Amino acid sequence: MKKNIILMGAPGAGKGTLAKQLISLGLIHISTGDMFREAINEGTELGKLANSYIKDGNLVPDDVTIGIVRERLSKDDCKNGFLLDGFPRTLPQAEALEKMSKEISRPIDVVINLDCDEEELVRRISGRRVCKNCGAPYHITNKKPLVEGICDICGGPLIQRKDDNEESLKVRLQHYVQDTKPLLDFYQDKGLLQNFDSLVGMNVLFDEVSVFLKK
């Protein structure tokens, strides 16, 4: 089974939902935010350094981010496989990850990319709602709550995030095309890229990805 995986796709392509399903295969889901929070909570030197940028609202430099990724992937819970979500985002990060993952004997096996057209991305993002209290996700058409505007889990109010609108999405997509999409060519050249159509629906997508990973 392919076990060391990078998950890629534009905002709204379904990476988060797929990642939650793939952990049933024994993979550890690791997002950039999770790594930062864990390093900061553990008080590692890199965590303290990252926090010095984050608390001032600044982006964490590549060298610090890469160091935190190395710390996280070196932990014992990643020895049976991991799913990287949100990293790498740039070519320098991808090149550093390639070198570092081999040094710690956990090389990347495959890069899964979720294809999704812009019209569908806009529909998905603009229809997203989250519980203000517990953060549970909903959608106005795909995943409606039992009572409109109320979370099924905790009864909290459902809200639309400030950046979950068409205007904000276009800005995020622009950043994705400029900074992250070139990584697809990088991994294609290395024979690691595998594309999946996310329009087939999340259950079908999970089945297709699962079959592929188990080959």
C-alpha cells in the first residue's frame, strides 16, 4: 500500500473531507495548522519561533515550516503512513520536503490531486456553513442540518465564514494558480502525481482513492 501521501487540490476541492475518510486506512492526517499548533503547544524551539511570527500576523518562513514538518514526520505515529494536507505550497517547500523525507526514511509515495472546475468550487465554497460553537461543517444543498441554521451536534448557530464567498474564493484561487499549481508539474515529472475527479462525489472518490492506494 502507498502510505506516505501528499494531498493537493484547489480550495473547495474536497481535501478536508477526503482526508477524514482516509484516516480509516490507518494514515495520520497532518495539516500545516495542526503541525504549528502541536509544535507551539509542545514548546519546541521551532514552535516558539513559529509562534513569534504567527502572533504578529505574519507568515511563517519556509525554513521554519520545513523544520516543523521534519519534526512531525519523524514521530513514531507516522511510521505506518501519513497524509500531508496543506504542505508543500511552493516549489522550494517541495524540493526541501523531497530531500528531508528521504533523510528520515519516509519518502513520498504518491501525490493525490483533486480536480474540480471553478464553477463547482464557487458553488461548494459559497454554500458552506459551520457551527459557530463546535465548528461542525454543513452545506446549504449537500449537507443540510436537521433544523435550518442550527447545528445537529451542539445546537449552536450556523454561520458563513468571511472568506467563504465568490469574491474571496477568486483571490484564493489566484494564489493557488500562482504558487501551488506549479507543484503539479514538479510531481508529474517525478512520476508521483495521480489525478482524481472530485466531481464524482465524496463516497465514490474515497472508494477510487482507496483502491488506488492499496494496489
